[in-house]
Amino acid sequence: MKRIALKIDVDTYPGARYGVPALSDQLLRQQADATFFFTLGPDYSGCENRQSPSRYYPFQSRLYGRYWPAPEIGKACAEVLRGVAAAGFETGVHGWNRVFWERKIGQDDVQWAENDLFRACARYAELFSNKPQAHAAPGWLTRRHTLRLTQRLGLSYASDSRGCHPYIPVIDGEIVACPQIPTTLPTLDEILAIEPGFTPEQAADRIVQLSLAIPGDHVVTLRAELEGVKFAGLAERMLSAWREAGCALVALRTLRADLDLALLPRHTVLFSNVPGRTGERMTQGPRFLYE
């Protein structure tokens, strides 16, 4: 049975407050599992460039941190986030300050990146009374030192990259002993950018079509701000289509449970352009030392 692992990124206060409950309800109706990755610090969405997918965020998000005080998501939405875990869904860390992460990660500021991720993990432990087991870098933006952090923190896995199947990452010849479970398909906003004539419904249908046409399991990234708020209802449209096609809708932990790390292939990571998205993102490169 083909498995569709659902990765849900929660980037903003409105996404957490309104999008997370909406998506949780749809998942429960469809008897689908998923992994929610939470940004837990302040919502500074008003300070980011108006690029995909921020142009789809609610108007109020574009004011936070610039004209309005930035609400701290982990505090303001604590009960909503705990409710996700109480409903049985997997949870993980998306970071502390997503906007600053995306702006500063390319500067190779090791101390800043450590502080950001450690603060997020500490708030996660306060919320859920245990340590996070999974991390997903905002915007698939990471560097060698942040990959090392996934190993130092003893995470079960990370989902920081784009690719085609799980792997052990190798960067500049250094093996990082934390497996990557990459996003394998384009996101809704990427398809809308590539196909400007598409409606959101057509973009959602394209994701389903690609998942069924390309062999193997897939990881699909949804956003609480898009499929949960701006384009509410599209997630359930996709969930229904996958159900009708006989797919199993799972969390990333289900894929992780089947991995034998001793046999998992090692792949060099690259920083490449992703169609429909600006800037270079971490991607799965060729197999390391493989003939």
C-alpha cells in the first residue's frame, strides 16, 4: 500500500490559532495521521519579504513584529498545540523565530542558530513534558552546523530537505548521524507559482496526481496558514482523493519506524533552487561513495 506521510508546518500565530484546529478536525474525520512541526517563538511575519508563501498569510500576520507586537506562539497557543498531541498526532520542532532563521541561516552564525533551536526545544519540553524527537528546518534552509545540531540533540530524524527517499546526510564529506526524511513533492504555493493559471483546487489535485504517478511512498508538506486558513478545505479534498486511491495516510514517525539506519543510503546534500521558490534550499544529492 502506498503511504502518504503528511508533514504540517505551523509558521505563524494565525496558523497555530486557526489553521491547526481546522486541519486536526479534517485529519480526524478522514482517520489520517500527520506530523505537526511548530514554530514556538515570536511571530515576526511582518518583517519578512513578501515572497511565497508569505503572500498568502492572513493580513494580520503581515503586521506582527513590524506594526503590532509579535505574539509568542508557544505561549499564546499552548492549549491548541497540546491538543494536537492529545489527539494522537506526532509533533516536532520547526524552530523558534522562523523569519530570523530564514534571514540569518546563510550567514553561518553558529551561536545564533544554536540558541534558536535550543530555545525551541526548551519551549517544546515545557509544552509537552518531553524532548522533541523530530525537527523540520523552516523553508528547508539549513547549513552544516544546524545539521550537526540534529545529531547532538539525539533526534530520531529530521525533515530539513527536499528529496526522493529517506537517507543519511553527508555534507562536505561529514556524515551526520541523524536520518533525513525529505519532502518529496512540490507544495501548493510552489505549484501556483509554476502554473499561474491554476486554481488552488487544480494545484491540490496536481499534488495528488504526482503522488500517485511517482512510485514509492511520499512526504507531502502542508501549511497551517495555507491549507488550514487561506485555502481551507483543500487538505480534506486531498485526503479524500488519497483515501479513494487506497493510500495509507501516516505521520513521518511511521516511515521512520521502518528505517534500518545501518542499511540507509548515505547521500551528499546540495543547496539548489526549487521550482516555484526563491533561493537555494537543502536537497538530496547523489549517493555518497557509491559506484
